[in-house]
Amino acid sequence: MNMSLKNDFLSVFLVVILLFTFVHKQGVAQSGIDYADLFICTAGDHGQLDPAATAPFGMIKLGPDTDPINHSGYNYDATKIKGFSHNRVGGTGCLGAGGNLRFLPIVGNPNIASVVYVKASEKASPGYYTVALENQVLAEFTATNNTGIHKYTFPKTDSAYLKIDCSSSFAKLIKASKNILNDREFTAEISAQNVCNFGRYTVYYHVWCNKSFKVENDKNQQFSLRFKTQKDEQIIFYVTCSSLSVEDAKQHFVNKSKNLKFEEVAKQTKQQWAELLSRIQVEGNTEYKKIFYTHLYHQFLNPVKTENDKKQFKATNGDIYVSDNYTHYDTWSMWDNYRNKFPLIALISPSITKDFANSLVDLYKYGRPNWSSFYEPAPTVRTEHSIIALLDFYQRGITDFDLALVYKRACAEIDNDDEKSPDKKLEKSYDYWALSQIAKILKKVDDAQLFDSLARTYKDIWKKKFLPITEQSDIMHAAGLYEGTLWQYRWHVQFDVQGMIDLIGSKEKYTEQLEYFFDNHLYNHGNQPDIHVPFMFNYSTKPYLTQKWVNMILTKEMRQDYGTHHKWKTPYMGRIYKSEPAGYIPEMDDDEGTMSAWYVLSSMGLYSVLVGSPEYQLTSPIFDKIVIKLENNKTFEIIAENLSDKSFYIQSVTFNGKPHNQTSISHKDITNGGKLVFKLAEEPNLNWGK
């Protein structure tokens, strides 16, 4: 780049950054949005997230795919960009899914595979992403639910290109085709497999450009659009997607998106994010606030709204239906999300959760595969344990969905669920317990007794595999486990803690074994099977150890010995949650909001150990004050008196001015509004909560 062009380019870049600052300082006052850092957990295998521009629950997730690529397309440590694609699922392991319809702006040679980018220029905030490329192109992106808007500022040149790749895909591509309609628009249809190459999804795109282009290097799935540009000329693309057809995508563009202005969309989408993130207000340590609001942001990325303007949606059987009185969502990662993400969203947004519930009912109505079907409308993951989430919604007062239909279908399918390995047996027992609770709600007494007895058959495998503590107990994948060790899975009996205590022998022995588990670094926060276990001291003779270990995980350095599939030769020592691109420990993927939800809930002093029961276990918060703004126009305050790095042990708790000696609080007590006050000190109160 010659000096004159470089100076011109930098001048344009500075103007854009000033605009970025102006646009993103507007919006809702006192919102946590300014603390959300979209680059946290985007480096390497430390979260597998990305800074893509998207609206809350948006189908469009428009962001950079780096070279080398990463799970959701982006690696903070990469130096080159392969292009900008339109969909992705964050933090799900394998190679992710999505990454479709990739655009790469080029000046000069249209055959290059990637371009170097200026790292210092890269900026992202909810609903917006920008980066300057070393080829003198400035790229900016924003999005509505269905439309991604690209804005490329080019230098003066006769050889400006947009390289289009319809075959780009993080998971296995099944089919990709395009149709050039005229010199300003084209359509594309793309089918690919989901996370870990299961099933299939199909997305249809309509693309419109504000400037006429010439198609070159046309290889059907890959081609280039050529332009002649003046200095600082902006070429804008509107990319609209649909789960139904290219005609539907085009109609949405014409009716909803064609007249939208980039800056207006960026501002409106930011305001949507600001409203969601302001539902919880926290006061205290600035770094913790940054981590908190970033991970709260991660809760609202998926599932995605896939219905069209007529409320039509494609079901997992391939047919099209209408969602009359709710908004339809897809993209599920239930195996992890049921543990904490949905109880969190049910607390702060029951109206959205009602739509989630009805969308999950659609799965049972039209076909719920354990992983994914061949007719998915968007990239997705898996749907096991949806029955537990639906029970939990109902118990938390979200009852406007067909629980009887779900129950009937779940009863018919549960015998097909795998229970051959010890971990699968525990998981299936949890599902049986959920069915027993739903049977009680539906007043099916005999069914309730049957499913409750089936749930408790976990004891046979527990006594055989989990009760004896041997050398096998600390071996990853021992006894056929999917991920984790027997030590880590043995505590996955949240629905019958007393039964587990009885099998161990006494509450004292249960407490001793929990202490041994943590003191000997057997706990693995990098994966999901045991992430509830720090709160299980609340059921022991030493509830104060929940306060110790949760605070350790949230704020202090600790040792971790395990990845997802192996025990490391060299243990990790450091913070588990950090405000940096390597935001998690190695191999700790976010699993579509699960690990983020753990942070959000735990940092407020709450956690949903037994999902399906409307309560939260308590621990000491890491913020001085937390205000949850409820949808019923009430607020719930959590106050931590005398909080510091060393002062985090609970001395006493009051709820609405009255002593609260329980280690849990009900969902209803929170949603009724009120104040929960923790008095903290540097030494534990050995009697509180016992």
C-alpha cells in the first residue's frame, strides 16, 4: 500500500470509528450493553464464540471467518480473514455449524483465498462489527432478525471484487446453488449438516446490491462480483434469509428490509440488545461486570426466530405450519441448556420463554429427534432432555402450552432413549423423574408412581459403578462414559439427593466425599456433567463450602486437570472466567450459553441445581447490589453487605427483612419482588443453612 493511499484509508477508518462511537453511545441509559465485550471467549479453544453482528435470537449472524478457521468461524488470534458468512452456532464443539454464503471483499486479484486484516481496527458491539482489511477495504456489518447488511468502503479502483462462496460451511456441505437474477441481485439455496455432522438444515437467501455488478469467474458455487469504484465509495449488500424459500426471502426483503438504512438498523438493533441486557443491573467490580454482561449477552443468541412474516415455519417433518399465538424458534442445544440457561431466561423474560415452550411443543408434535432432523430450518445441535426444560417452565408459572400433548409423546418415545452406559442411565432416570412430575400435574396417579419407580432404578447402576471408589473412578470415558469420569458423573442425581446420600451411608460421608472431590482437583468446570456440584454442599453438613468453591470458580485461580476427553499431563492453574479473548480454560466451550449462564446465575448468588423444581440454590454473590427487573413491573434486589475478595462467607441472610436460614429460595418468592440481603465475612458461619 503506498503512503498516499494508506493515509486516505486511515482517514476513512478514523471517521468510521467516530461514527461507531457515536452510534453505540446512543440508546438506553444505565444499560449493561457498554460492558459487553464480544471478543471474550473467541480465542482458540477457550469458549468457541464469535463477534458476529446479530439481533437478539436472530437468524442472521453476520461475522468474520478467519484463516485458520475456528468452531464458530472466528479465532481472535488469527491474522487473516477468509470472508464474512451469515450464520453460526457458538460454542458447541466439533467444528460448529453454519458459515454459509461467505463474502470476501478484494482489490486486485479475485483468486486469493483470504486477506490480512488490521487487528487494531477491529471493533464489535451487540448488533455491529467492523474491521479494516489491508487491501484498503473497510468492512462494516449490522443485522435485523432476517437481514444482514454489509457496507464496504472501497478505494478508487477498476478491480473491486466481492468473492462469493455458496459452498462455505463449517460442517459438511450437502448442496449449494445460486441464481443470478440481474446485475444487482441473486439468490442462493444452501443445505448442510448440523453440529457434529448430524441431520441437515436448509437456508434460502436473497441478495441485493446498491450498485450494478458484473459476474466473473463463475463456477456456480463460487463466483465474483466486479465493480469499478471511486475513492471512499460504499457498496452495500442486503442479504435476507428464509427457512422456507428464496421467494419468501425476497418478499421479506422487498416488504421489510429494502428501505432500511445501515445506521438506523445498527441503532435499532443496539436498542433491542440494551433492553434485554438492562433487565439485570449489577453494581460492583468493573471486571466482573464486563464478564457478567458479556455472558448475559450470550444467553440471547439462540434459539433463533425462524418463522416468516406470515408466522409460517418449517417443522422437523419438512411440512410448513403456522404459529398462531406465539413466535416460533429453532436451533436447540438442550443437552446442555436445560441445566441453567432456560431457568435463567424464564426468570428475566417469561414472555420469551412461553414462545420457547410452544416451539419445543412443536418438536414433540411434528417429530423430535435426539440430535437433529433432515428438515431443520437453521443450524442446530440436539434436543435431549427437552422434557425437563418443559417441566421446569411449567413449575415456574409458564403454563400457556400443551403439556398434555408433550406428556403423551414423551411417554411414547422415552423407551427408545439409550441407557446402556452409566451416564446415560442417570440421564434417562432424570427424564423419568420429569415424566413422573408431569403425571402428577396431569393427575395421572398410576403413571406418576410408575415413572417415579423407573427414575429410582438409577440406584442399581449407582451402587455398581459410582459407589465403589477405585482407580477406574478417575479415568475419562471409563465404563463407556460419553465425556467425563465416574467421579464427575456420580453426582448427576439432582432429583434424588437424599437417595444418593442413603447409598453413600450418611450425610457426613456424603460431605466427606464431596470435599475429597474438590480438594483433590477431580472437579471439571470445563464440561457440563458436574457443573452443578459446587452447589451440592448446600445439601451437606457444610453448606459454607458451596460459598467457598463457587467464589473460587468465579473469581480466583484454581487448578483444573481435565479437558473434554482427556486428563491433562500438565494441569491448568489460573482463573476459569476471564475478561479476555481466552475467556475460559482450554477446551471449555460455551455450549451455546450454558457456561455463560453458570456465571450469570452464580455471580448473583443463585443456581438451578434441580431443574424441574421451581427454586434456586443460594450462595454469596460477587456484586454489591443486583436488581432484577421483572416483567410484572416488580423488582428483586440482592444485596451483599461487607463483600470483598476475602469476605464472601455468609453470616446471615434476610428476605424482605426476615431471617432466611434456608439454602434455597423459590422462583415465586423472586418473581413476587422483594429484597434478599446477605451479610458476609471472611470466616464461615458453620451453622447457617444447616
